[in-house]
Amino acid sequence: MKIIKDPVHGYVEADATALRLLDSEELQRLRHVSQLGFANLVYPGANHTRFEHSLGTMHLAGLMCRELGLDDGETKLVTTAALLHDIGHGPFSHVTEPVMEEFTGRSHHQIDCLVGEGTIAAVLEAEGISPAEVCAVVSGEHRLASIIHGSLDVDRMDYLMRDAHYTGVPYGTVDAHRLIRSTILTASGVALYEGGINAAESLLIARTLMRPAVYFHHVSRIATSMFVHALREEVLNVPGADAEEFARMDDAACMERLKRSPHPITRDLARRVYYRDLYKRALYVGEDRVNAAAFRQDPGPAREREIARAIAETAGIAEDEVLVDIPPLPRALSMEVRVRHSHTMLDLEEVSPLINTMNDTRRQQWRLGVYTTQEHRNTVEQAAMEVLRVKRPTKQDKLVVA
């Protein structure tokens, strides 16, 4: 057993199995993959990594397994899955995920190709842990998966606390220990005793407040859009560029590869992101001013480029000077978690009036962005308004409520 000092949880215990896994190339690579992508362009302290988040998730998973009364084998499975749950991330974490999904057909939850051979496979075999079961827990397809892949999972607990710590944003406060002590395991997954409702609400409030402040801050969204376009241009236009190879790179290797690309568009965009010479917002509107439902049918980078080309053509500028950012519409906080109340099981929405309010808030936070260079902002704004058929703001929209 080894004790590891963690700035969020204090001390994290790593047993012999965890230590062997931590020495694998797949987990060591996570030391060089940022947890929050380009959020450090907004919050300079946000330089923490997927490696420390994986340790924290394993720690909280162990606490929850103990609270739920799982046996040694089940605990070993869940804590191992928690430690390995992010090894499928590409460079800059969620930044490159749309490109990875587009060109490899795989999301970061699908880690079967990484645990089926090599060091990790050898450790799992030696410990009698099924790689298939580990993959099922990580992908959310196992009866114990909700511990790390659910509405109130330990993954979310750790990243909210850790992201708040490193950004300095005071919204990620989560009473993780109270929440864990309030959990029970039912046939449908992790559930709560009634005494844990307030702790659950605090986590959901933290998620809601952190979205616009950190996870969808417009500066990091602009940098993300620029980097995604640079990476797609590299994969599509540079002979020998392989999306699978990029998926296994760390942040520095990926950035340097794109900065030195023979493709001028890729090279220019990557360098601009590196030096924080970013595009500006030409348009930034919520679903009250665009037909957000129309973008649900075919989301992703290819669709965004199609719209960007139409806007650039209308504006009369080069197509690579326009970027379109259509984030996924936030999912409703439809809680699978159920609450023990008067010897019955109820949906959390039935006993917490905050859930519907938070769902409304999350929808109002959604923004479609169109970005371009400083010199073309006005021209691109008008072109985007036309192409996207954006509603003009009404007088009511402009009223200031005292």
C-alpha cells in the first residue's frame, strides 16, 4: 500500500494492483493530458491532468464501495475501472473527442482496445479481473456502473471539486463524503437515502453553475473550435496523418505536430491557439433566437464546417476565417437516482423542486457561437444572422429588469 498526497482529498491509498496499473504507459500518459482542455486560457491555474483526476475517482469509488457493502472482488473491479476510466481520452481531453469519434468511430468510454493487451492486460489477468467487466463498468453497461457512470457518480464528484480547486471558481463545492454516506445500491443502480437530498442538490447546482463559468466559457470554446478545425484539416489533407495516432498522443505532442504541419491552415490555427491569438465572437446566441432543434439531427464538426462555409461565402471571405460552434443541447437532469422516502422509492424530481429549475437554467445557458477574426466580426455577424435565420432581439430582450 502506498499513500499519495492529493490537494483535493488529502491522502489517497493505492494498493499493489493500483500501483502496477499506474506504472503502465496508458496511465502515465494521462500526466500529460489536461483535464480541462483550453480552460487555462481563461483560468491560468487550470493545468491539472487526467492522471490526478483518475486517482481521485479511484479514491472516491473505494469509499462508495465500502459504503455500499460490496465484497472484495466487486470493490477491486469498480476501483480498477475508476482508475482506468479516462485512458481513452485523446489530447486535451474533450477538445479532441469529436474528431476522434468522427474518424475512429470510438468515444473515450470505449477502452477495450487499451485493456486487452500490454501491461494493463497482464495486471488484470494476474489479479483475476475481467477486462470485459472493466470495460462494461466504464461504458455504463454493468450493474455497478452507476458508481462511476451515473447521475451522482464519483467521477462527477471528483472533477467538480478538482476543477473548482484549480480554476479558483467557487461553484464546484460538493459534499462528497455526505453524498457517499447517503447512498444505497438498488436493482436500478445507486440510490439515496432521504437524508442525502441536500448533498445531491449541491452537486447538481455545482454542475449547473460550472457549465457557463468553466466548461462552456466562450474563450475556451473559441480555442476548442480553432483546434478542432486545425486537427480535422490535418487528418483530411496531410498524407499519412492518422486519427488513431493522434488519439494516442499527449497534449504537447499533438500541439507541436499541428504547429509544424505542412498544411498552412492547420499550422496557422494551432499557432494562434498556442499563443492565445484567438478568433472573436461574431455571434453568440441562445436557443430562443435560433432553431436549436434543427441542429440536433446531424451534429458534429462536419456539420459545423458546412454551416461555416455558407456563412463565409455570404460574407465574402475565406471559409477558414469562420468557425461555427454548436455545443450539444444539455440533457435534462432526469435522475435515475431514487430516494428512499417513507419506505417508498421516488424520483428525485418529486421531492426536490430545484431539479426543474436547474433544467430550465441549463437550457438557457446553451449558446451557438460563430467566430472569426477581429477585422471580419461585423461582416460575419450579418452573414451568420442571414444564414442561420437568427431572430432579431426584441425590445423585451433588451429591457433591464431592476
